[in-house]
Amino acid sequence: MRTDEFAYDLPEAAIAQTPVEPRDAARLLVDRGPGEAPEDHTVADLPSRVRPGDLLVVNDTRVIPARLALAKATGGAVEVLLAERTGDREWTALVRPGRRVPPGTVLERDGAEILLVGASVGDGERTVRFLGDEDPLALVHRLGTLPLPPYITTTLDDPERYQTVFARRPGSAAAPTAGLHLTPEVLDRCVAAGAQVAAIDLEVGLGTFAPIRAEQVEDHTVHTERYLLPEATVEAIGRAERVVAVGTTVVRALESWSASGSPAGPTDLFIRRGHEFGVVDVLLTNFHVPRSSLLVLVDAFVGDRWRDLYATALDRGYRFLSFGDAMLLERER
């Protein structure tokens, strides 16, 4: 598949810069299948779209303040944006200005050594290792600031709006954005309608949202991310009549488990056309960046009618990307 097949014209004005209030006021484009016009709803209407026996699966990862303002021993400022955890004290990261930070450079903050910068691992990323005895996540929470996608240029007044209401274990460099729309009240009403709610944890890396730069989709390498399915979630899936994934990160975790049989571990699964879905039946998802692996996943899920859905959403004034609106899709069978 040519990457150009997943291009579309996204006007700058359609990129949401701030989240709507309240969360569940986000618009929801409901797909009704081939040949049928999609319906306009809001996320507050989600309980009317679920059925008894449905299982809503959310990603309860929490975004860490992954942007670190550090300095070289000479005093030169360096920004480090953590991308993916690869070990107890090791991450991959974007380091800027990278050309002035050779491998072996120690980065400091207030006179304390914080990071050792290593070699390039491709896509502009470097290896970094935390120094000292402090727990890396504790250090990041003490020194870091919350990263927002580069297409969001407006300051976020409340950092918790880039966290889901069910965020628990810190570890992600970006939010599972479909979950940003849900509220405790919406989830409670879904349960009242006969659905259940379960959680997985997938540590979202920055590479998830990167555009595909290869000419052929198959030549793109998806970054590895760590996932965990609790035993209770595995059992709930076994009882469910339909599995409703809240976001593409949930799809990736569930389908990785289905393919590997392992409820936890790293995954580099690249879901694209031809993938045989083993778990997910329905997908709640935002509108994604052109030429991204997330858009390729949507294509695998519903086929090429995503083009009509995206065109309809743009025509009807839906807001796109991380703080934008959402759509509800049933898998093409």
C-alpha cells in the first residue's frame, strides 16, 4: 500500500487547540455502515449506543510530565522529550539541539547530574539513561512538564484535561485521546445500559502519532510499546458479546494479546489492511493525522470508507486530532 493512500487535506482550522467542556460534549460521528449516512451525536449519547453484553475497554495509563529542561556542563540549554521506556532507567528520547549533544554527554539540572545521552536509534531519537539513585518517574514528576502534541500551540490551562478521568499508572508520553471524552457519569450510564467496563494499560509512546515517512506503508516500523491486560479484563473479554475499544491504543493491546497469547509485554504490532481482528468489534476513536499508522489501523477496521467518514466530518465541522471530536465504528466483516 502506498502511504499516499492515507493522505487527506486537513485544514489548520479543523485542528482542535483546546478540549471541549464538559468532556462528554465532544461530538460523536456514528458510522452506520456502507451506503448509509453517518449520524451526528455527542459522547454523552454513548450509553444509547451500547448493548447488554458489551464490554467497554479503556486504557488507564497516565501521561507523565515527559518534557525536561536540562543543560550541559558548559551551560548550554538542552530539551529532552522522553519517548519510550526501554528499561528500568533507560528511555528513548528526542534531544534538542541534538547536533550539539554528542553521545556521552551528561545533562544536569541545578548542578545535579540527571541524564546520560547515548547514541541515535533512528527517527531523530536517542538513548538516554537516568543517573543517580532517585526513581526515574519520581524525578520526572519533580522536574518535567506535560508534553502536548506539536500541532497544539495553545497553552492548556488545566493539565488534567490531557489525562483521562480513569488514568492510574504513570508511564505514557502521550494521552490515549479517545478516552479524554469519557466521564464517570457516561461510564455509569453505559453500565446501567447493560455494558461492563474493563481496563488495560498500554504505555503510549510518541512514535504512535508520527506520520509514516516511507513511500510504502509496509516499510514503516511501528515503535514498541508495553502493554498489560489484568486477569479480570481477560476474564471479562471471555464473557463479552461485543468488545468496544476506547481508542486505538486499546485495539493494539487487545490484538497483541490475541496474536501472542501473552497478557503482558512489549508489542510492535502494526495493524494494517489484512489484519484478522481477534477481539475488537467496535471502536471509539478520534480523527487522526494524515499518513499516520493510526489512520492505517482505522482503514484495517472499516475499510476505505474511512475517507467518506472523514470527508463528512470535515464538511460538518467536526474538530480533529487529540483535543478533537470522535467517531464510533463497527468492524467491517
